[in-house]
Amino acid sequence: MTVADVLNDASAQLHVDLETIIDNYNTLNAQSNAACAAVVKADAYGLGMEKIAPALFHHTECNTFFVANLVEAVKLRSILKGAKIYVFNGLFEDHVDIYLKQNITPILNDPNQIQLWNNKNQPCGIHFDTGINRLGFSDKQTEEFFNSKHNLNIDLVLSHFIQSEIPNHPSNEIQLDQFMRVRYQLPNAKASLCNSAGIYLGEDYHFDLLRPGIMLYGGNPGLPKRPVGITQAFEIKAKILQIRELEVGMSVGYNSLWTAPEKSRIAILNVGYADGTLKTSDRNSFVYIDGHIAKVVGKTSMDMIAIDITDAKFDKVTVNNFVEILGSNITLEMVAENSTLGHYELMTGIGRRYNKIYNLRA
């Protein structure tokens, strides 16, 4: 075994199914005649932008990507020379030259950024706020923008939903009306309104470019259930570090939160707070091992959790078993239900020390 093999073998595993991500993209793309981009910010929602973005670029129709900031954009440009890359978080004075040299497209969010990009000739996007009150031109700034003179190559106008995961919410139509008025005044630019959930609001909302994020990876932004064709694209597996025999009354972990009610068998796993998704395991959490659900017991520590494998159905479990922390048996829905976290928090909170394993057919 090589040093690299040993280092990888010592880590818990994050398995990412690139084929499933491609299938999810194709499912989303098929919902509309509009083009479909991919949002790969936050390291592709914790799963690894450096592998996921090329898989989408080379194996689907996707040639447009959105990231949060310039650091992510520069990293993505080093991976994909021919992709269109937009940056959500806007433009800062000392970043202008990098945008120009790297052929990265800023999304301008306020009048000061208009001045920074004026007369630069290269394309830009403009974000018009229609009610979420995060980034983007306010109503007053929008009016001033259309009454002012500028020399911008605007190739995209966009806005962002407040509650697109609630199909009948009145804010969706209000935002649509506001966005249509903006789009009417910039007819030569592409228009983009839909995030993942917004795609399922219907054709009226699609415009020219869709911007799915979490659904690419099989997460659910808050719809009653994941749409048909959207599948969780990753799983997390932990190693068993040790199996311990406990007598009645012995406790496990910090603060003695769990005490053995009988002679017990406990497996210690190599995941914990530092690995992200286990931050809620002091609650009613479970894992999957050897064909069965096992309960997490005791308090999570930085690098470990304990599971109860006392029952006879776990008699064949040894330190050679891997344990599913998240996957087809312990789904995002299950983990979210047992915590205060949603799919966004669970996915983007995935830690960095997993051995990441990707599959993609040639």
C-alpha cells in the first residue's frame, strides 16, 4: 500500500456520483426550452467543483456556470477555459483587472459597480432586486439606472426569488411582474429568474436561462418532495475505529449523555463535528450498517461518534465494515427531519477531510 493509499484509507469517504448529477441536470434542463446553467458555488455545494463542473461541461449542454465570488471564479477558470462564468457577489475596484484578464463576467449589484465596469466592453450581468433585499439594484436605483447614461455590454439581467419553493405564494407573481418590467427595458440581454425550485413554477418564469443549484446534487430546496428525476448524488461513509463492550451503567462520550441500560456493544466511527454533517447527532440520529439502521449514542466529539450495535442483528459487524452516514438509506430528508438544518446547511457543511471518490463512465 502506498503512502497515498494509507492517507486515503484513514479518512471517512465522500462518494459523489457524477452520473447522477448529469442525470439531474438533464432532468432540470428538460423542464424548459430555456438554456440551463449550473450553480457551483461553495465548492459545488460541498461536493467538489473541480470534478463536478468539468463533468457537466463535457457531458451535458451546460456551458454557463455561476459562482459566489472571484476566488471561486478564478479556480473554475483554471479548470474550464471555455466556460461562461458569472460571479454573483459583484465587483470591487481592486478586482477589475482580474475579471478582465480571466474573462470572468461580474454581476453588478449597485451603481458604484456600474461605474467600475463602464466602458470596459466586456460583458456583465446586472442583478435587479425584486423583493428579497439581499444583493441587487433597489427600486430607486433601478429607476435611476434606466434614466442614466452608461456604456455597458449587458448580456444578462437577473433577479432571485424569495419563496419559489412555495408554488402558490403571492410573492412569486409579484416578483415576476417586477422582473418583466426590467427585462422589457433591456430586451437584448438574456434574462434569468429561476433557481432550482423556480424551474417548477412553470414556463412563465423560465425566460432565457435557468440557474439550478441544490437540485443538481439531489438536494431539495423546500418543495413538499423532490421532483421525479432528481436523485441524491452522494453518500458519506465512515470507518469503524473500534468496537467496545460496555457494562450496565457505563456512559459514552462527553457529559455522559448516554448510559448503557444493559450490556452493550458500541462502535466508534471516524466522523464528528469537523466533518460537518454530524453537528446534529446529539439529537435522534441514525446511521446504516450491514443492512440495518443503528442509533447514534452519546455526544458527538470533534472527530468521532458512537453507535449502538448491541442488537443481535449487528453480530456480524466488525471494524472492517463501512457505515453510511448519508446516502440512499440515510437520506438528506431523514437527517434534516432530525435536526434544525435544511439540505443547504447539511450539504455545504460537509467537511474537507473526506477521501472524495467520484464515478463517471468513460
